[in-house]
Amino acid sequence: MTTLTAPSHVPAYISSIAPANADCRGKRIGILIVAYNAVSTLGKVLRRIPADVIDNVEEIVVFDDASHDETTELAMGYKLANNVEKLTVIKNEVNLGYGGNQKRGYEYFIRKGFDAVVLLHGDGQYAPEVLGSMYAPIVEGRADAVFGSRMMTTYGGPLKGGMPLYKYVGNRILSAYENGALGMRLTEFHSGYRAYNLHALRQIALAPMTDDFHFDTEIIIKLHHQGFRVTETPIPTYYGDELCYVDGLKYARNVYRAVRRYRQTISGRATHPEFAEYAAHYPAKDSLYSSHYWIPRIVGSGRTVLDVGCGEGFMAEELRARGNEVTGVDALPAPRLRHAFRDYAAADLDRGLADAAEALDGRQFDCVLLADVLEHLKDPGRLLDDCRRHLRPDGALVVSLPNVANLYVRLQLLRGRFDYAPRGILDGTHLRFFTRESGRALLERHGFQVTLQRATIIPLELALGVSGKSPAMRLLARVANRATALRPTLFGYQNIYIARPAGRSPDVGR
């Protein structure tokens, strides 16, 4: 097959692009062309694929998403007329949607053991002339995903290629939002010209992801979350007379929603199915002035710590980084961050520390930590009694409990509501509720003397669905911290107690 001159409707600056180096370096590369009602454009796209790309890729597959026109017939005719043995044409029996069609395509190449795949659209919006530069970083081992960017100026930028101004502005605004929310630095999130390392894509849960157009956003989120290497390469912009099936406002709402649902899932505020694999048994609270902010500062460094109800090990990892030796106990068979612990024991905490007795072997610790644990237990006193026996004479107990007298809960009660939620003060798994004073009274009833109390602030960034790391949110957190210090009973989100067995001298938290 030879490369024909680009159609006359393609701008000259695209027609003159020199094909990029297409060496496959022994890798099995596939091209996935997603098409829907593309009878007027698909043949032109196929003709523009450079000859050296065709020589280096193993298979080109057109996935026709149940088109109402003759897209499939055109592709088959092109295959026969040009004797392109590497071209496969598959028509979906029902329309799977933009994301669903991609999922089927990736599963096809993964099942056949390919190393990399390039996503190309059948509508002619993306230049086949640069296919080689799309997969080069992957076969060279420099990236796991390559995104074509129209915002780079190598080919003159998006406006030169005819991108409408409103789409350009919307693209920049959405990309800025996504970069800020995800901690990335991509020039563009919304190009559909992409290449993926299929060994990386095998590790992405594709099935629960959307079938709609914001599939492209969800896959970026997952690649970034799982630490895969992402890079960009410049591509030319072209807007012709092809039909657009994207509702811009709906797409923007869905992109915002995808990012928000991801942040809710990893923060523990909710668990959404498309990101459910990232939901933690007990997520880290990285908010400024949260319990996970204060507790490491209270514990200090160079101590032995018994972290009871340690969850996945987020707190233990922070304590270990500060030079502490941490032993963990929780109901999980094994925590995700097992490296953070010297020892770990699985135990039903409703039985106190009975299940962990053999692993603990009577050891005593400088600090016993009960972070957001007691409110989940039928009999918290039993666990407190066991913890007291594992404290050294100069050791201290550090406890955090939700404050049911918080302003939010009071306002809900005034409205006649007491609604449980997946996380927070009214977490549906909470069996007991505490105020600042009743939490203190519980500790005193079980032989502890409280030496210090501190209230945490309401996690405003979770309530607003934004990042807590922005200067504005950090300033707001400082204001909230001051208000909480003045009225801890009203504004406190959690109460933190430092206690020692009655009759002993305090050490931690002086």
C-alpha cells in the first residue's frame, strides 16, 4: 500500500508534515480506529496512514459502532481494493458509545497480546501523518501513555487549525481545572489522539468506566492514580465539516463530575463504582488541621507505637517517616501499606485485643493510638482496658472521636434530620456517638486521666469538593482553626484526647 496525497480539504501545513519515525523496535503495535457514521471521512483517513507506519504495525482495526450509514462497507471495500491484509473491520451489533467502543477495542488488542495501541478517530479530525510520533515514546520505553496535544505550538496551535474560539476557551478552562484537581501539568486533557502501553492498560479496570465521551478523562485519572508515565506530543489541529456528536455542555459537566467523583472516592467521602478500586478501607485525612495532621505531631518521633484500628496504614506510614516503630492491629487480613509496620495482627476489635494477644506477646508501648476506632465498637470499654495494659508506665493513649455536637449535626437536628452517610460524623458504621465531654468521661471511667484535648476543624475542602492545597483553602482552614479553638464544642469536627493511666506521669504530648 502506498501513501496517497492528503485530500484537498486538509490544510497545507498538515499535508506537508514529514512522517515521524515509525520504527516499532520489535513491539507488536495496533491501530484502533473508532468510527460512527464515518462513510464520508474514513477512506481519507486510511489513505493518509504513512507507508512506514503500515510496515511497522501488526494490525489496523476499524471498530464501527453500529453506524447507520455504509461505514463498514466502505472499510471492507477499501481493504479489498487496496489489498491491505493488516486491516480488520468489526461492526458492533449495538451502539456501545464512544467509551464503550474504545473498551471493546482495547480488550481486543489485550486479548491478542499486543504491546501498544494507538487510538485514531475515523472522522479525520486527527492527522494519521504523525502516528509514528504517537507510539514512539512507548516502544522506546519512555512512557506508558502518550496524549496528542493541540495546545502545543509546533504546528501553529489550535486556532490556526480552525478550532472554534469557544471550544478553545472551554478546553483551556477544563484542562486548568483538571490539572489543579489532579496535580498534573498536561497542556490538554481533551484530545482523542492517544497511544497506550497495553501492559499498563491491563492493570486499569476498564469495565466500570463510562461509555460516554468523558471516558477519556476517566482513563487519564486512572493512569495518573496508578503512577503510570504520561507524556504529550504535539499534533496538528484540524476542524472540517465532519459531524460532531459531542454535546459540549454535557461533556463539561461530565468531566467535572468525573474528577469530583474520583476525589470523593479517594478521600473516603463516597465510593463511586468507576473508581471503586481506589476506595480505602480507612482513607487518609490529609486536610490541614485534621486528626491525621495533629496526631503525628502529638506522637513525635523515636517512639514505639501500637496503632489499633490502623486501616490500610496511612497514619503508620507518616509515623514511620518520623522515626517511630509501629505495630498495627485491625480487622483487615493485611493492610495495603504493610511496609509501614514492624508487626501487624488481624483482630476483631469488638473482642478487644484478644485476637492479637499472641502477636503482641505482652509488649508495652510508648504510645497506643486509637484514631477513629471506639465509635465503631459495641463495647469500647473492653478495648480501652486492653490498651491500658499495653502502655508503658510513662506512655500515653491518643484517641480521636467524632463530635456529634458539631454545628452541622445541630442544624440537621433542627430540621428534624439525622441521616447516616458513607463517611463523616454520621458514618453509617458508627455505633456510638460522643460529645467533647462524654468522650472524656469514657476514658476516665476506664482508668485514664486526660491531660490534653484538641478539636479538629470541619473538612471544608471535602464539603466543597475542591483541593485543600490551594492558598485560598489553606487560608480558610486557618480561619476555621481559630474559630474551632475558640468554640471547640460547636465547631469541632473531631475531638482528640491525650490520656495516661491514672496515677502515672504524662510524657507524650507535653
